[in-house]
Amino acid sequence: MIDHHNPVIKVIVQGEEILECIIDGGSGVNVISKATCNRLGIANWEAHPFWLRMAVQPLGLLHKLVIVIGRHMIEISAVVLALDAPGEYPILLGRPWLCSVSIKQN
């Protein structure tokens, strides 16, 4: 049996619960959607200093975003993307987050 569902967790950002934060061990960056930034009142991202090979070009880079998972406060950086597709995930936690919190995958 193969599980084709993406692993998702609940995170809290600026006091708001985000229920479908996807964990993606294949992603080299953390991602937050522009819609999520707008909903949370976040507008202080900087111009992205790099080129990514993605279907959607980054709008910017957000530094020092504090997320809460369970009882743990974690500071991340995230690439801001304009994702307008239905069913988009508001936040994606990739390898930078996995490494920073010493997650062990098996």
C-alpha cells in the first residue's frame, strides 16, 4: 500500500492557525504564498537575490518568520510565491526547516 497524501501539520503564524502546512523533504526552500502573507498582514519581504527553477517566479524572500509548531517556536526564512491555484498550500516547509529542527526521516 502506498500513501500518496502529502504530510501536513498545523502551524501558528502571528497568532493564526494554519492547518495545512505541507512538509516537503524534496524542496530546497521554505515557501509561503502571497495570499497567506496578505491574510497575516506580512508585507516586509525583500527582493529575492537568486534565481529559482520553478513554474512560478518568486516575489521575494521573507526572513525571520516565527512559526509555532506544538510548543516550539521556530524562526524560518521563506520564499514568497504568488500561488493562485485552488487548493494551494499556504506554507511549505522544506529541507531548510527539516535541517534546522533536526528532523530524522526514515
